[in-house]
Amino acid sequence: MPATTNIRGASMPRACGGLRGHRAWGLRFKRLLDVALSIGLLAVFALPMVLVALAIRLTMGPPVLFRQRRPGKDRKEFTLLKFRTMTDARDANGRPLPDSQRLTPLGRLLRKTSLDELPQLINVLRGEMSLVGPRPLLSRYLPYYTARESLRFSVPPGITGWAQIHGRNALGWDDRLALDAWYVENWSLGLDLRILAKTVLCLFRRRGVVVDTSSQELPDLDHQRRAFREQSRHVPNPAG
């Protein structure tokens, strides 16, 4: 039995070579599974998605979808799709109001139930995302990943992932990114199926969901690591 490392309660065997050790058929089957499940889920949720779209249009006006460019596999950017959950309200200086003031009651419900993520099934069908993988983060974070954390870009980003079933937004950046790197290093079809099963349980238990992201104390990754770099520059060198 290989040694394990615990990150916020996640018991994890050490890395064993990453994706290179897996046969090509496994990755092809992962893609087939993505397509089959996405088509099935879109069929099941077609009516709820139409109703959500109508509700957004009536309560917030157009657009219904939130679109944002995110880096995917090999850092190639794609347009991430979500149901819109906030208004575009701005202050007197034209700056967006805090999320807590722009988040609508409908948007709060969509985030609480994760229904806002359903349009990403379209991203999966397009091949831009997978059902399981590291969550696609902001493009401005790209200069701040370590070499190991950059392993996330060797696989398609996912709707759910290893970090999501071990704390989701409640995790700190170091833990979250370490869990994503571990997933890439230890990928298998069995692991994907395990993550999908646990995701369903987390959704029913509503575990790890942060509805109002402004309520988090976690700073943006770029702000946090830029501040750390600045502090490191000002630490005196004992050898000097």
C-alpha cells in the first residue's frame, strides 16, 4: 500500500506517473463517457434549463448566459458558459457593485443548487471541458501557478473535480491546486467515476457550496501570490 498524504481530510496515495502510464483507450473512453453523459443530462434537464432561462430573462433581462474566457487544456482559451446569477448594477463611478448586492434571489437559488453550472454541459459536448477535471480558473491567474500546479493544463478542465468533492470553495488555494495536481498525476476512469458519484452526494447534501463568493475570506489567487512575492523580496537574507 503506497504512502498517503492528507489535505483537508482527503486521503491520497502518492503520485504514480500521471497520465503517461495510462493506455490511450482509457482517454478515448473518457471522452465517449463525457459525450454520452452530457447528451443524457441535457435531455433530462432540457425543460428545467428552459424554465431557468425564462426566469432569468424575466427577472434580470438579457443576457441569460454568463460568458467568460477561461484557459483550458494546454492553456487554450475557451468561452465558459453559466446561467447568469447577478445583475450588472454599478456605483456612481461605473464600477460593479459587490457580488452580495448584485446577486439576485434567483441567482442565489441557482448557485445553491448548482443549476447555474448546467450550460457547461455544452462546453463538454464541444470538447472544451470534461465532466471531471480541474475547474477552469481565471486567465489572469496563469503567471502564478507553480510547475506542479500547471499540470492542470495537461487535461481538459471539468465541471466537477477532486478538489470539489473535498471542500470545493471552502478550500484555500494551495490545498485546492494541490488536489487538482494530484488528480492529474493519478487519473483513472475509476477515479472519474468515484468523483462523479461523490459529486451527486455533495449536491444533495449541499456541501462546500459558497453562494455569495464575497463572503469568502479567500483572496484572489493573483492578489495572494503577488503579495507573497512582494513580502519575499523584503525578507532580509541571513547570508547577506
